[in-house]
Amino acid sequence: MRRLRVLLATPPYHCGMLEAAGGWLPLGLVYLAGEVRRRGHEVAIYDAMTLFHGWEEIARVVEDFRPDVLGIGAITATVKDALKFCALAKEISPGVVTVLGNVHPTFMSEEVLSSGAVDFVVRGEGEITFAELVDCLAEVGDPSRVSGLSFLKDGGVFHTPDRPFIRDLDSLSPAWDLLDWSIYTYHPRPGSRLAIVSSSRGCVSQCLFCSQRLFWKGAWRARSPESFVAELELLRERYGVDVVMISDEYPTRDRVRWERILDLLIERDLGMEILMETRVDDIVRDEDLMEKYRAAGVSHIYVGVEAPDQKRVDEYRKNIRVEDSRRALEIINRADIISETSFVVGTPDETPENLKATLELAKFYDPDMAFFLPLTPWPYTPMYERYKKHIEVHDWSRYNLVEPVIKPRALSRKELRRLLLTSTGEFFKHKLSQFPRLSPFKRNFMLRVLGLMVERSYLSEEMQRVLLPFRAFLSRKKAGRGWP
């Protein structure tokens, strides 16, 4: 079998959201690289997104590496740039085989393949499918024998059978050594080294606006606590990682397993800061474990509140109680853990009055951070069909949770965007007035985050307005006069 050169890459997409908080490594590509390399092929990971590379730099990398296979993961917002990357690679090296995977290509394979820039789509969980495809190409075999693929054949799109999920997630071998660790850092902690890690895959929730339930087919699988914590220990000792973000949609589903992870982290005392998300009902369930959360290194928890009233929560099929949302945030705050949440707004019946009520609710719930996100119906979710006639934007690159794509009856999209920005700014203005009662840990975190919002995020202009009076607060503090 021939040994192929495989380049795994990210598209150079930015919208001023995630990149404001840090340089986030492409975990999916790390897993793909491990499986392909284990089969004897040469693999490189090229994170054009985190490197902020432009097309000229991307072209040079492709010219230098001359891949036989180019693999790119794409969500809806990034698929446009992913297709452009594939087309550029084919211009430079016409013989390269281009492969797209992840959520958008899985559900929109016909659209992706019709671009002419993509040879194969890997549907669903990609490690084994992609590795088998690379082997097939090396042997000049028949790709129709590889489960989980879509490609053009006989004038149409041909889908091979779905691939079953990997039973033993501990058996995977992520290629951590292929990363340029110098570019991965968590901006609120200067000088840190940041990793993205996974302890489980899937989610059993039924939220209508989410792609993960569909991608994982409503299933949930978990790694063993021992394997997961051993991986964190390796990242700490070998690569100097001191901040990890758990990428799981639902890491805490199994309380016994999750408590075992916390106990192992406390026992090994890795000196890591852990960022995570989970459901509000699990935080309420785990109220008696919050000291363990903190002792294990958990410093930041995101929970999705999503809506200000039970009717809207039920409409989204979020399956939580609004009273649990506030209680969960109280529990997180009491443990001196950074609390973050979001509110999904911008349905066709959205009004300025509704948004004002949502803002007041956010203040009442009292998270450390709250963001107001426009409802974004991914084109493969039930929400898309429900709101299709109200959608004005069909450029997938703008489906980024920053720019509204739905037009409410009472507002233009421009007006809605302005209200979203203003609501976020007003929320943080409210938080600034509460600085005297925050713990030193939270106060220092918020100061750094607010600075990052001004310097790097899509909220820059709004946050500059909000911070004007706060600069006076800082001057008073520096002069030793206390907080006004």
C-alpha cells in the first residue's frame, strides 16, 4: 500500500466571537490525524484559522506540502471558506483528493459535492471513515465499500451506508504531537497554554435549534474517567497545558462517572484550569458536589438558559424549568466559579419590549457573563423549516450567532442586531456596577474579559461605550479612594 501525504486543515474563518477568548485547537483534526497516522500515512495539521492566515499563505502551505489528500472540517458558518480552500488546493495540485466532514457536510452533502471542489464527504463520526478512505485511495480501491461516505457517482450523489458509532472512545489515539502548541492560549489568562479535550460524545436533549442532537442521533457515549484524566495528565506534563476546555455537549450526564472524574482530578492535582458547559438541571443535581468542582480546577461553567419564560423554553424543547436556571447560576456563583449563559432571541415575534424583558431577566439571574444570540436555524434542523419564510439571509458564512438571519415582524434585521449589541452592553454595564461585591478572582477575570471584548470581539464598539464610566471607577480605585 502506498504511503499518502495527508493535510488536515481549518478554513480561515473569523466572526469576532470565539477568537476573542483564545486560540482554540481543532480537536476533530487531532483525532483524525491519529487514526490516519496509525495506518502508516504521513499527516500534518494546518490550523489556518488560529494562525489568521490569508489565502496567499494558505497557497504557500499547500504548495510546500503537496498533499495527496486534503481533509477539512466545516460547520455551517465556515463551509464557504472550506470550499474555497478545496478549490484553491485543486488549482495548485489538480491531483489532490479533497474531503469535507463535520456537521454541515454531513447533512448538506449534495450541496457540498455540487460545488465541484469536494471529492468526498465524510458523514458523521469521522475517524474510522476517513482513515479507511485514505487506505482505499492508497490502494486505488473502491470507495463505495467504505461506510459513511458521500460522493458523486454515475451523474448523482452516492451515499454509502451509515457507519456505526465507535464503541470504545478510549481506543482512539489523538495526535497531540502534531500541533503547534505555541498558538493555543486562553486570552483571559495571559501566558497560558490551552487545550480542547473530549470526555464524551453526543447529547440526549431534544433542543430544536441544536445540530448536535441530529449529528449524534440522540445517543451519548463516554470515555472512562481514568482514560480521560490520564490524557489531561499527559497534556499537562508533556505539552505544558494549564487550561483545558471540555468540548462535550453533556459531560455531566452520568453523575457517578462525573464525580469519579472530579475525584481523580483532585487526587492528581494537575494545576489545570477547566472550562466547561453543561445543563442547568445537572448543576442543580450536583449542588452538593460544587466544592469538588472547584477543587478539581473547574473555573468556568456555561449553562444554556436560552429564554426568559417557560413557554419559549418549551417551544425550543429545551426541557428545563426556568426556576432551575436561576438556581443553577446561584449555585455556580456561590462556588466562586465563573458563570456564563446565553439567551436565544430574534424569533419572528420578537419586539423591543420582549428584548428589554429578556435583558432584565438576565440581570436578575445574575450570571457573570450573558450574551444575547440571534436565533440561527441551521438548514438541516427543524427550526429551519419552521421559520423558513422569515429567513432573509442565505449566505451560510453569516450563520455565526452574531448576525441575525431571521427578520422579526416588528424589526428590521439591522435594528435587531443593534438591540442585541445594546442588550449585551447594558448587561455588562450592570455587572460593572456590581464589581465591589465580586470576589478578587472574578473581578480580575472580568477586567481581562472586558478588555478582550474591546480589543478583539464583534462587541468592540459597544463595549467601548460601556467602559467609559468604568474608567473613572478604575481611576478612583488606583487613587485609593475605593469604589463609588
